[in-house]
Amino acid sequence: MGRLVHFEIHVDDMERAKNFYGEVFGWRFEDWSEYAGMPYFGAVTGDENEPGINGALMKRQSPPPELNQPLNAFACTLGVEDFDSI
């Protein structure tokens, strides 16, 4: 199985989310909105010379889950050597 290489957290309030993750975890953000075609901020989660992954905050595309609904949280991307051979 491939290594986890990217994550996306779907958010309703981008500025609130950037402030939260920035303050709590020390993440910094790069605006990739033009590339993504929507509000999308790359999350740099640490020093590139240390183990770990980076990800992004993206604008939620549908209503958030209602109270007591199952989890509706984030997407993870795995790296693979050869997708067609899987």
C-alpha cells in the first residue's frame, strides 16, 4: 500500500479554520485557489526535512452533517508506484 501523501479538510469558514489549525498546530497556508478553481489553501504542516504530510483546507461543497449524523470530515490521498497495476 502506498504512503499517505496529501489530505483535505472540508471547511465552512476558511478564515476560522486557517486560524484554528495555524494556532493549534502551527500550520501555515498557501493560497492555491486559482489552481483549484475554488477556495483552497495548501496546509504546510511542518519542516519538509522531517517525516509527515502536507494537505489542504477546501471550501465545503455541500451542507455540513446534521447533529448525530455519521462523520463527514476529510479525504486522504495515497501515493502508489503504478496505479494501473492495482
